[in-house]
Amino acid sequence: MINNKEKIIEYFKSGIKEDKDFRIGIEHEKFLFNTKDNKRIDYLKVKEMFTALTEFGWNPVFEKENIIGLNKAGKNITLEPGNQIELSGDKLNHMHEACAESQDYLFELKQVTKKLDIKIVSAGFDPISKLEDIPDNPKQRYELMTKVMPLGGELSLDMMYRTCGTQLNIDYNSEEDFIKKFKLANSIVPISIALFANSSIVEKKNSNYLSYRSKVWQSTSRGGLPKLFFENLDFEKYAEFVMNFPILFIQHNDQYISGRKYTFKDFMDGKIEEIGNRLPTETDLTTHLSTIFTENRLKKYIELRSMDTCGWDCLCAGPAFNIGMLYGNLDEAYELVSSWETDKIINAYLEAPQKGFNTQLMGKDLLYWTSALLNISRKGLEKRDVISKKGNNETIFLNHLQNVVDNKTTNADHMISKFSKDENLEELYDK
């Protein structure tokens, strides 16, 4: 049972790994549309798609009688509220493996979507649909979340039904290592928003944002970038943050029960009558941690969550950028951000969705800081010196980002210029 703060601290400590055991986990979401009418696919179509994917060795995952996902050899395909699908990748050794995993998944997905007349959109925000036009699915937790989430953030339903992101999961070798990595990850959130901006079109119009997804997440219940995250946040402080954070839901006897009235500390103190005053298990703690929607968060590893989904040509770029810093060159990257002021980072975080690289931080624009961090990342990947069968090290995955910086043009800028010419929906779909 999780009945005191020390149990939560122990949970985080159990994630500590030796450097040689560090892994890379990538998660990325995609929108799926029917080719015939440019509408998001419904749950019936999802079931067809999941059935077709079983031919590639994927195994169905059920909730009661409903198929809600697939798994295969350490990988999972999960279903998001508006029938976006997410690949949660295996824990892999280096970027060459991680990128190969994504390419294999792409191959399988393309075979199936072509057969079922489905098109893929790799963007941070649905560029076509209105919220009311998006079909839901029978995944139980989403019914409860759809009712509760808007009470704490006005764009929460947009987050659930109309956003897609790329997430990177990384390890730590000590509490001190976690403190450094977490502070760095939070400090560079404005840069991540600007560099990976890919959600400029909303309801077939220029949204006047480069990352509308990030704007939405800033107005989402349980989200944001807390000031606390810029302190030297150790396991104890994070445990206290978690304990005092409201519960979204509790899974009890195969039902999802709203936890809105309670914090996790109430749960630990046996104060929740609706579940017979039982105490939380480690599974309950894991669920609670995964419903804290901050830009970065801690489980038994660190999750970085500030990147818009992007096309297959740049899918590996975001993870490689972060791995170069966090695994390959942590001290230099940390030193660069350590003098940044918290208020100025948070201000840049709030402005970056709209201003992108033109956002100011500590007297420089984000393009300047992006270029500096890209160089630090490149050095880190060179230091890691992981060579592929073709003889390339992991810096090859930074080429896309170097082009973005050199041309001062993000994926969002490209989409604005391409789509604005004739507003051809074909421009929005993956080729």
C-alpha cells in the first residue's frame, strides 16, 4: 500500500539505473481521416484497422468486450479520446534502434490505412475538424474525463480530441541526476515549442499560432509548467507535489470513479468513502502520475511532453535533440540554462506558441538559444558515438533541425505557406 510519502519516494528511487542501462522510449500520436469525406475515423473503423494490424503480429488489448489497443514485443498502440492512435515504443538502446522501430510501424500502418481508405495527418492539432464533429470511443476513462476536464481548463476537450504530440521517456542514474535533467527539460520547454511547432492550421484556417497545440495545453486542466519545477526539485518535493495534486479518477472494481473532490493524500489517508476507504496501491499511484498533464513529469523515468507531432521525416529529430543533451552532454546544457530566470522562462513558454523563434528569453530570441542547444546536442551525440550499420552516428537525426534553424522556418511555417496558397486539404495529409 502507498500510505506515506516515503513509499512514493521509494517508487521514484526504484527507477534509478546505471548509465549503461539507460534507454530511450518514444511515443507519438497520429490523426486518422476517412479519405472519402475528410472526416476523422470512428470507432468502427478503428476496430477494422486494429484487426488488420493483427496480421503483422499485433495482439489485441480489451477493456471489457471492447478492443482499445494492440501490443507486440514491448510496443503498444493505444487509442486516444478522438480515435487518434499512439505508438508507445519499446525501451531501446539508441536512436538508430528507436528510429528503425518507428519506420517499421510506419510501414505496417501504411499498408493497413491504404487498404481501408484512411489518410494520416502528422500535426500537433487537427487542422480540419470542429470539436463537435469528432467521434468518440467506448474507452471508459474518456467518458469521465470528458465530463470533468473542462471544469479545470477551458480548452481541455480540445486537448483530448484535437491534439497529437511526440513524447520522449528517459532514465536517471541518481536523485541528483534526476534534479539536473528535470530542471533542464523544463527550462527548454519554450525552445521545444518553437522548434517543433507543427500546428498552425485549425479548422482549415491559419490559426495565427505556430503551435496551437501548445496554446491548448496551456489552457488544459492539470497541465502547465509549475514554478516548482524550476527549483532543485528532488524526489521528496515531487512526492509532496503528487500528494497534494487532485485525483482525476480512481479505478475501482472495473469502474472509473471521479476523484475531483480529493487529493492523492486523501486517498493515502483512507478518506475516500466511495471506494470503501481503501488505500492506494502502486497501480493507483502509477495511474495518478499519468494523469498529471504538466509539460514534463516523473514516473520511474522522466517524460518530456512539449513537442508537436511531426511527419515521418522529422520524427526522430526531437528525441535525438534531447538525447544529445540529456544523455550525451548534460553538464554543458545544464550550465547554459542554469542562469536563466524562472519568470522569464515561463513568460517565453506562454509566448512561444504564437511567436515561435521570435520569442525573447534572457535578452536573446529562441532561435539563438535553439542554435546553441543544437550544437550542444550534436557534441553529445558525437560523444555517445553510436554507429549504425551504414556507418552514421546519431547526429544524422539532427539534419532536419539544422535545416529548420538555418532557414528559420519550422514545419508550421511550411504548412502555412503550402496550405494558404490554395487551401488544398491534400497538403495536410502525410504523403
